[in-house]
Amino acid sequence: MIAVARSARRRDPREPTPFAEALDRFIYKSGLQGRLRQGQILDAWRKTLGPRLARRARAVRFNRGELVVQVDSATHLQELQNFTGEQYRQQANRLLGDERIKSIAFRLKQ
């Protein structure tokens, strides 16, 4: 998404900056780049589970390869931890196009 090489080249200060380049620079300098990536991962998890299960097993955070998923019931927690969680992780990574989700930590909602 961010094209650092594009923004690294010198341009005439009087020449207008293309909008896409200005937006790339803003996102990079503001630190929003990480949040955008996290949003992509949380969205891939929702799409993988589908609307019904995604309401019961909500991805809440992604940090350093670990996706934290808050689960509504002990039954769903058990199912995800022991049977289907790894399959959902692999499917979400396929949607993302790479292995960004290294592990999933399922937590019972309190």
C-alpha cells in the first residue's frame, strides 16, 4: 500500500503532489499503516467465520502474528481451541494472501 520509493524521489516543490502519493505519505507518517493492516486481518477473520459464528467469536486484537479472539461461550471456546480454530486460521491467511496470522489465542468473554 505504501510506496516509499515513490515518495523518496525528488520533485519540484512548485509541482503539485498527486493525491495518492500525499495520502501514502500521510498514512506512513501518522502511524496508521499498522492499524490498516490490523483491520484487514480482523476483516479476514470475520469473513472466514461467517456472520453467525463471527458474532460469537470476535477477533479483538492482532499483535506480532497473534490474533486474539474473544469467544462468547465455553462450548464455542472448546470447539475453536480443539477442533476448528486452526482451519479458520489457515482460511483467513488464504484470504490475506500470506501467513500473517501465526497463532490464535482464544479467550472466554467475561
